[in-house]
Amino acid sequence: MVKLSVEEIINKIQKEEIFEAVSSDYSFTLKIDEYVPYVCGAVHDGHQFRKELWSNCLHTEYERWYEEDPATKAMVQSHPIVIAGTDSRFEYDLNRAPETAIYTDAWGKQLWKEPLSDKMHQKSLAKHANFYKVVHALIAKIEEKFTTCIVYDMHSYNWKRWEREVPTWNLGTSNVDSNRFGNAIESWRSILEKMPLPNDIKSTSKVNDTFQGNGYFLKYITSNFKNTLVLATEIAKVYCDELNQIMYPEVVAAVESYLKVELKKHADAFYKTHKL
């Protein structure tokens, strides 16, 4: 892995170079092992929280971790194209539009002791903007090269806060063209439902049950690229003890192993069906 500026990353994408890089401000990573018609994203994987914000933050490190999506990058790390955030959503949320990306409160609790200065806002929003410059260049290149693209937008959610039975996997599709891409959505849901998991964890999957797919990552790509489907894919945090901050690496490994084969099959089938 190398450290590159946003301009250098975009230049490499436009030249179709193979590389793995962290942005020069360490806010995201991008790996391209091969140019293929699908992308894996993990925008909430990051946990970094810059030090100048520590003393002003009312949320603990655990409270931040609890609302992040740890290990979502690891679940898709074997695929050829993976883009992931490294900063915590508590600094700025890549899955929100710029005007709402910086929280004032989070999950019912005030976030900052004192309101952030304009300087602090701009420092974070610059990283948000740079990420989307690269996303735009990446999807543009994939559509240019293959005519179509599918993006697996990986997230996780805290299932123990729900007072009803919730699915292991949830697909949010309210902002994609379900008429055009309905078969791809249903086949992805079915694939996830068949995933074998250790520790007697049952794998169930539903569409628009706990979340509807209202994230900015999905909306940005969908509104700018008419031949790209984004599948907002949420796994319940069955791969960790969310109340005690303990990761279950054997569950993460099982998800990655299954998706290594089945996600690629799904992406290949999507491309055969939807290439222009």
C-alpha cells in the first residue's frame, strides 16, 4: 500500500492502473487489483478520530465503536475493488450529505461539549468531499469500461436494540430502481439467506425491514450513474458482542469466505444481464 493524494488516485484510476493506496490525509483506502464491473464499499468501517477533537467529544470510544460498522471492510477484502473509510462517522459521516455529515448529536446524546469551529467543520468536510471525488472517478471508469456496474455497500447494525425479531441481513432498496433491478435484488437476498455461519447463528435476509437504503453513498452513485446498482447491505452485528465490544473473528472469516465466492457469482450474473 502507498500513500497518494486524491489527484494521484484519480489519475491512476483514469489510466486503469493497479494499485492499493491510502489517501494522503489517511481518511480512506482504495484497492484495485483488477478492473471489474463491481465494487465493494465499506464507508462506516473506520474508527479513527482525530486527536484535536478528543477533549471536546462527549461520547466515549466505546459509544463511537458501537455505532460504527467494524469489520465490514474485512468481509469483502478479497474482492478486486474495495473502497473504505478509515475515519469514524463521529467526525463526519460519509453516508450523509455534506450539509448533515457532521453530527451535533448522535443517537439521542449531544456529541460536542462546545460547538465545532468553522475550521474544524471545513477540515472534516474536505475529507468527505475528497472521498466522493474518488468515488465519482471510480464509478465513471467502471461504467466507461463495462457499461454497467454493481456496488455492494456493506454496513452493519445493532440488532440488540430492536424489540422485535430482526433479520441477519437487510437490503435497503427504496432509492434504487426495483423494477429494473428486481431480479438482482432478490437473488442477492437469497444468497445472503443461505450463508452458513458458525456458533449456530441463523442467517435470515429481508428487504427494507430494518433500514430502507437512504444513505448518501447509495444516493450519490444512483443519482450520478444511471447504469449502476447499489445494494445497501446490512448485517446484524452477530459477528461481535456489541454490548461488551468483543469481536468474533471466526464469524467475520465465515462471512468473508462465503462472499468471496457468492458475491463474485452474483456480480458476474448481474454483468451478463445488464451490460449494454
